Amino acid sequence: MASTNGPTRRREYWHVPVRATRVLLATSDAQLLSEVASTARALGLSVSAAPDLLDLDDEEGSRGIERLFRRLAREVTTAEAEDVRVATDPPEEWSALAARLLTAPTLAVELARRGITAEIGLLAEAELWSVYQPIVRLADRAVVAHEALLRGLVDGRDVGGEDLFFVAESAGWLSRLDRIGRESAITGAAPWVGDATLFVNSDPASTRRPQADLAGTQQALQNAGIDPARLVVEVGEVSAVKDRGHLLSVLEHYRSLGWRVALDDVAAGWSSRSLLAAVRPDVVKLGKALVRALPDDGARTMVRSVVELAHTLGALVVAEGVETERTAEEVTRLGADLGQGWLFGRPVAPHEVSAVPSR
């Protein structure tokens, strides 16, 4: 049963920094502080230095600070920007100042939030909602699941999830947007999903304290009346290999809540085989690039290898990026269980799900 209403959109408000007249920069890199101090003086800022700290005052009323940030965006390396803490218009009282510095964003995050290194309007001005792409059982083409994908609307133009998450990660807001994506997926699907499985994407790096960070998602499932076992959380292979210990602890919490796990964009290399054995996912999703390389003999060999390992682990295999009947027949012969791609349906808003053919 499909909802008769349009997509449920939500406007989120993000803290975008205002112009500052005083800035503290803290880092143990004395050489970097010396170079920043020289640049600040050249721009007319008042500079006071202490060990590991620069105190910059702008007598022009913030224009000099803005120019400094733009210069730093061009001249400071990514690694250096990640090593500097920034506190704007800090409090005078020492204990409050110390607390501010301890929780201050990095220079990289500050520059992104100011829209200097990332198009911050993508988040600060966006309406957000989820669209859904069908996943079919290859044996009979019946729709058995849907993958939720986050979308945004900015100044009348649609913005894809990849851009939204790039900006969020740059600005230190990944955890928040990841949570919004999960909860939007569940809320949007609640009126119509029925007994189908719901796939949602999540980056394990966004979950620092699983019990607290995933409580909103757990509550959204309960409010929607969706059986936790029908939720499959997709983890991308690239993000999964960043910190395997953290990944496994987050996945353990998913499973304690009754959720299932999918390893997304599997490319069949040795890292993939090692990761499959460690994660033991419930679902394995073959990467689009690998599927679209079919019927290349090398791609066939790799797909067959992943399918065999996944089935040995008791996992279902989804072939993504299926756009032609020839590809659908190929992945079916190679043992894939489910298919996803434009051949079976494009991502659509909740009220359009009923238009997706179920064969």
C-alpha cells in the first residue's frame, strides 16, 4: 500500500559560524603557528602569541579574519588544518576559555562550516527527504525490498546524497546527517513498506557511542511499527576498512537490536574477501562497476568468487547497477539472488512507490 501524499521533507538547521572579530588558534606545530602569525600581521590583524597558541584580533570588525581564513584555505595542507583547533570570539574567563578550546572544531571543519572549502548551503539551506529504489528477487522479478537514499532540495535544485554527505563530513556533521538519513528512511517508508525489507545506508564512523547514537533510529522503527528484522543497514566497503575494530563493535550493536547487515559495493579483491570473513554480513551487494563490467571473463570470475563465498557465509547476494536484461540474466546465472538497478526501477518518492512494477 502506497502513501497518497508527497515525500515527507524536513528542514534541519545547522550552526553556521558568524563573522568573528577575535580568533584563537591552538596547535603544537610551532612552525605552522609562526607562519600563520606572519600572514595575520600582513593582513593587519593584531597578533599575540603564547606556547601552542595564537590570539588574533581584528580591528576592522571581522573583514581581516575572513581574509585570513581564505588565505589559510589556500596555503595550509589538509593534515595541518586537521591539527589546529579554532575558537572564535572566545570567552574571557579562563575556565570557560579552556572548555571552549577542548571542544573547538579543527581549522578544516571551521573552513568548511564557513563555506570556504565546502558548499555549506547544501546543508544549511536544504530540505531533506528519502527516495526508494526497488530490489527484486531475480528468480521471478518480484519486489522484495527497497533501498532508501537521502535527497535534498537547495534553491529549487535537487542535491544527491553523495554531495550532502561530502559536505557533512567536511563540516564535522556526518553523525547528524547519518542519523537524519536513517530516520528519514524509516519515517518515509512506514505508510507503505508492508512486509518488504528496508535497506538504509550508514557510515560506522558516524556512530561513536552506539547505544546513544542509534536510539533515535530504534525509536523511529518502533513508532513506524516496522519489525527490526526487516531493517538492513548497508555499510560501504571503503568506509568499513577504515577502522575494523570500531566497525565490528558497531555491527554487533546493530545485531543486538535485531537489525541485519549488508556489505555494500563489494569489489571482489583480497580486502573484500578478508572483510567478508570478518563482518559475516547477512547481505552482500556486488559493486556497480563490477556488475557493469560483465560479461568480461575477469568480472565473471570475480563475481562467481564473491557469490560462492557469500553463500558459504549464509548471505544473500544483491547485484547492483543492473540496467539491461542481458546483465540481469548474467548475474542470475552467476548465482546472485537479488537485483537492483534501472532495469527494475529508479529511485522514487514514497507516493510513487506503487508505480514500481512487482512481477
